Amino acid sequence: MSRVYLDYNATAPLRPEAREAMVAAMDVVGNPSSVHGEGRAAKALVERARGQVAAAVGCTPQEVVFTSGATEAASVLSGFGTVEVQATAHDALWAHQAPGEDGPEIRAMGLANSETGIVTQPGTGEGLLLLDITQAVGRLPFSFAWSGADMAVMSAHKLGGPKGIGALIVKQGVDILALSLGGGQEMGRRSGTENIIGIAGFGAAAEAAQRDLADGAWDRVKKLRRILENAIEESAPATIFVGKSEDRLPNTSCFITPGWKGETQVMAMDLAGFAISAGSACSSGKVKASRVLAAMGFDEVQAASAVRVSLGPDTSEDDVVAFAQAWARQHEKFRARAA
């Protein structure tokens, strides 16, 4: 059975450019910390990727600290006393909420929500600002230098890079506690021998993602989302599209069919050959009512009845139409059972 992947916000398929860069990096023998020729070659690979990521994010290479992903990068928040986290932020940030403790003050928020796609402007507030830019980079124009943020976190696999690699962006002049101690790699902010294969894939993916953005790939995806939502609304007029009137990621549609559990929809569509999600993919496979939707004011039944469809540059109009038709058939079955 031919399958259609519509869960780009969970992880994007590996880009060919990233795969090629990773394969080439496998033949790089040296340790980036070694001073001999092989070590310098490995170091050059890391620094090239650092420049590619910096160009995609709009910062300087010296501000990029490679990590295992956005979750590890967000652990920098543990070095602050008062951590004020946006109610709809990803769990990677929310886990560090620490109101009223002694120590430096910081705000943490997501630029674009992974479940709803809603884009939030940082605004102003007390203390430093950390932005989760994981879903935004490569899909929306963004510049760290102009964002007002002091730090940012991201993961490579959301933009077509490998899993297990990401970055913490730290504005020059901002002091943080090291994420890990040891040999002093990553400018002393994250010790440990660098994952040069992952880093190479990250850099290549970041560069390719920016190229897609400049070429208008996500404008086409936005049109596909409109086709999808119109088709869903036609077959189920009572459907609630979360954030439809707000600024959203161009690829994300979160919609609610009250009473029809999201997990049931996900399983039905999986059997029909479509991969979608009932929320964030970072809860160890757990399916539960969305904390994000609850924070937005949706009741328990509504929050448990949401699904997320997230498209990508490789999604076709045929994919979207086929999904909408298959979803409509399952919706009819749901209505028949509920009658």
C-alpha cells in the first residue's frame, strides 16, 4: 500500500543533501579537537556546518553551539533562577518553569507552536529571552539578530536533517552555564567530541531549507493547506480549525471534530495509509489531551478530539485530496456510530 506522510512537524524526511553530507562525513577520520591534518579536516567540516546553520538562523557562527537537539539546548534554562514559560510552549521549555527562585530571570517561548502552527511574536518583558525556533526555521523568514532574543533552540530533523543533532544559539556577550563539562568543546559551552556526521547533515539541511524558503516552496504548501481545509470543512462543517484566523506556519492544520477522539482518527488514517498526529511527538508515544489546546481555552472533549496534519515541500495536491477523501469516509463512519 502506498503511504502518504503528513507529519512534518514531528519530523521531516531526511533531505538528499543531508544524506550526501553525512555519507561524506563518515570517511572523515579525525577528531575535531586533534591538531594533526586529520583533526583539522574534521574541524573544518564542523565549522563549515556551523556557518551553514548560522546563515539559516541569521546569527554569527560563534553564536552556534551544537547539541543533541532542542531539548538538550533548552536545558540551559536550568541555569536560571526565575524561568517564565509561555503557557503554550513545548514541553522541552515547560519542564523548566521555575517561578520566583533566586537567580537570573529569563522568559522562554515558542516562536511557532508545533501542534497548532500559530506564530507568536516575542514582545517585551523582564530578563533575557529564549526562543524555541524549531518549527519556524526554514519555513518562515527569521533572523536571530533581529528577533530580540538572547538565546534560541532548534533541532535539525524538523528541517530535513538527521535526528539527534540540534543547536543552542547564544547571543554574543550573554553568559550561560555550560550544558556539559569536560574537554571544553563548543567554546566551552557543551563538552564532548562533536557528532560530526550529524553536524554535517544538519548544516546541509539548513542550507537546503533556506533555499526552499527563498524559492517559494512554502507558499505552494500554504495553498495545499487551503485546499485541505476547504475539503475537510465541506465534508464536516462543524470542524474547528485552530488558529485559522491567526498567523500560522504555512504547513500546519490543527482541527477538532468534537467527540471523535484524536487518537482514533490517527489510527484510522494510519490504516488508510496516511501518517498524521494527535499532537506533539515528544511524549514517548503517549496520546493524551493537548495541554496546548487546554491552555488556549478548549475544553477537555475538544482538546482530546484534535488532530494535526503538517505538510512539506514534497507533499502533492493529490496527497492532500486523497487524505481529505479518506478522512471524510472515516468521518461518515464516526457519525453513523454516534447516531
